[in-house]
Amino acid sequence: MATQEALREKYQRISAKLIALYGRPEWKPRYAPVDELVDCILSQSTTDANRDRAFAALKARFPDWESVRDAPVEALIEAIRPAGLANQKAPRIQNALRYITRERGSITLDFLATMDAESAKKWLTGIDGVGPKTAAIVLCFAFGKPAFPVDTHVYRVSQRLGLIGEKVSAEAAHAALEAIIPPEDYYPAHLNLIAHGRALCHARKPRCELCPLTDECLYFQMAQQPDTHALRRAPNKGTGL
């Protein structure tokens, strides 16, 4: 197994090639923190397009988060139906908003700005249904804090490249990748790994013939050898993120 130092060096080589391919994204807030949290809940087990439709419908239907919190759950289910799993996501959203209200007195996450990343992660994951990925997305995207989100693309690509082990779970991948990627790179690395997963490193039919990372890629190297079917299938399994 590669040492942490070897993995950090490997990441630097991979990062340079991804930046050459996709550029280096600069951090800028996308949504307010509570919006980011709700958007992330909507994103679970659906496409970006469906998530965006549901989020837009939610914002059009309700004037503020207090209205979402206090609405009949059936009304919320109907509003977010485009995201799929609305019967599960609507109560999850309302429970999160009620938790924030109970703990803070109002629906705001702005206080997280003054907390260190680990304390903020612990606070967010205290909300039922909020796991490491959702917490990291809120902290990284809304606050620019050093938290590295691992979605299905990031998990698949980083595993194929050998940045994380074949048996590392999606949840454990957060800490594993944070240990080898410099904190200032969390945001651009997250976006560039997603971009690579969407453009070339597809789950079912990766376009290895176009990929500039094959010399770093364990998946590609093992695919050139016989009797490696188990390894080739492993990165394509669902992660439950």
C-alpha cells in the first residue's frame, strides 16, 4: 500500500493534469448556507437537472424556509416531486429545518462561519439525515471551509486512480482524501474530479483512450492484464452517497 507521502505526490501529478484539462476553479458561494443544505438533500439519488427543477419549484411555492418548515408535508412532497423520493426527502427537509430552529432559535446556519471545519461538520452531522457528504458540501460551497465532499463521481475516479483503496467506503473516503489533498485544493479538486467523471471516466464505459491520466490509473493498468474483472467492477458499484 502506498504511503501518505506517495499518495500526496500522486495527487499533485494528477491535479496538474486535471487543471491543464479543466482549469482551476476559484471558490465562490453558490447559495446561502440553508439553501445549500436543502439543495443537497434534494440531490440525493437523482440527477442535477431533477434536483434543480425541484429546488426552483420549492422556492417558487414557498416564500421562506419558515413556510417550508411549517407547511403540510403533502404540500412539500408535491413541490419537490421532480427530485424523486419526495416522500422521503420532504420530511427530511422539514426535520432539518426544525432541528436548526430548535438549536439556534431561527433558521440560519450563518453561525457556522465562526466555527472551525471539524466542529462545524460535527454540528451539521447532528442533524438526522445529514452525512459527511452533505456537511462537506455546505461547508465547502457556502463557506469556503476546508471540507472535501465525496460524491459518486469523486469516489469512482479517485478509487480508479488509486488515491483511495479499493475497500475504502464512500464515507471513509472523505477523511482519506482530506489527508492527501491540500486544504486549499479541496474546492478545485472536488470540481475537477467531478468534471473528469462526467467527461471521460464514466461509470460503465470510461473513455480511457482519451484520458491523460492512464499512467496514474490503477483501473487502466489492471484492465490491460488478465483475471482482473473483480477490480474493474468494484469502482462502478453504487456508493449510497
